[in-house]
Amino acid sequence: MSAAIAFEKARTENRSALVGYLPAGFPDIDGSIEAMRTMVAAGCDVIEIGLPYSDPVMDGPTIQAAAQQALEGGIRITDVLRTVEAVAAAGVPTLVMTYWNPVERYGVDRFAADLASAGGAGLITPDITPDYGQDWIAAADAHDLDKVFLVSPSSTDERIAMTTAASRGFVYATAVMGVTGARTSTSDLAGPLVARTKATSDLPVGVGLGVSNGDQAAEIAAFADGVIVGSAFVRTLLDAGTDRAAGLAALGALTEDLAGGVRRG
């Protein structure tokens, strides 16, 4: 199920979509599945499943800590695909967000085929651009998967046009320069970036920039088709430690707050 379906449903309800991220295998494999299904039940329209990687150069300390915990737990790509299958069965588009190296090592077409058979919607690929992603573009097209590439405030208009032309599902606008992480204030770069991106394409534009509460989500939802939240979800589970029930309750409450925000926006 393409992410575009969730964005279209949100648009018919006159609101932004809420996109939630967690790494597979954090706090463990079954725990990550339960957490993501909790997020779906509480209002996430799309789920991004992180594929933990040993050299996460674009991730901030919160997501790095969670990914490291998953790696220490022995997470494998087969476990990530099982997570995709379980979360997609909850009825929302489910994408994998991954650095390129693990996909290349697994085999690009094999990864695309296995992701499609698990019910995955596609990939978000933060460290490859369309001009270096020909193998992935071909495999995604062969298996009808979303190709979500990133644009940033430093992208030229020409690069934005090239990126949106190669994308399917939605375009990921990363409106903060630097690594990921929840922030106390939102960026004034996001609005202009969304406008520049929308000038090149009819694809939905989701914004990720460290949103951590419903008020911030409402602010972004005023101009973006989707509000992407990652570090705030991860931090909620990290803070709960070994108290699984408390972590899931807090995760549900945060999701409800954010879902309310995208509706206010």
C-alpha cells in the first residue's frame, strides 16, 4: 500500500498525515512491533521502520542509542522484514528507512522483492540521491514500491525538481541542517522548502525537523502534507526503560497529542 494513499485520505479529511518512526528491534523485535502497532492505534497514518545500522552518520544521539540497542540484540534484515509484515497488517502504509549499505549488501532486487512480499510500501533512502540510486529506482519500479528521496534547505531548485521527478509516494523534506533529534522550536526553513518542493510536483511533502509535541505538529501541519516524528517517539521508549507497559502508555499518549496537532493545523 503506497504512502500516497494515507496522504490522500488525510487530505480528504482536510488535515496533514502523521508519520511515525521507530527502529526495528528496539527495545527488542516483538517490543518494536507492539510499539508501532500502538502508534497506529493511537493515530499514526504512516509508519517508518528504521533499519538499524552500525554507522548512522545522519542520526542524532537518541536514534543512535535505540539502533545500537537493536544491533546488540542481534537484529537482522529478516527481522526487519518480519516487523514490516506485522505493522503493515495493522492497515497503514509501512516504509523502511535505511542507509544504503545494508540494502546493497543484501542485494538490491532481492531486498525490493522481499520488502514487497512483506507488504512494505517502499524505502526512504536518506544517504542516496536519485542520480546515484539507479539500481534502487529500477528495483522499486519493478516491484511497485515507493521511492522516497530527501530534499533540504540547501537543495537547489534544479535538484529539488530532479528529486521529486524520481520520487513516488511522497517527498521527505528535512528542514533542519545536521543530524536528527527532537527540538524545542521548529525551523523557519521548513515553509519555504515545502513551497519550493510543491512548485515542482504534485507529490505530497512530509516534513521532518524534530517535532516533539502536538503544538509543533500543528505548526508544521499548517503548510505540509505530512508531519514526520522520530526522535520524540524513540525518546519516550528510552525514558520508560524496562517498564514496557509504561512505555507503551506514554507512546500512545504522545501519538494522540501529535494526531490532535495535525488535525488542528
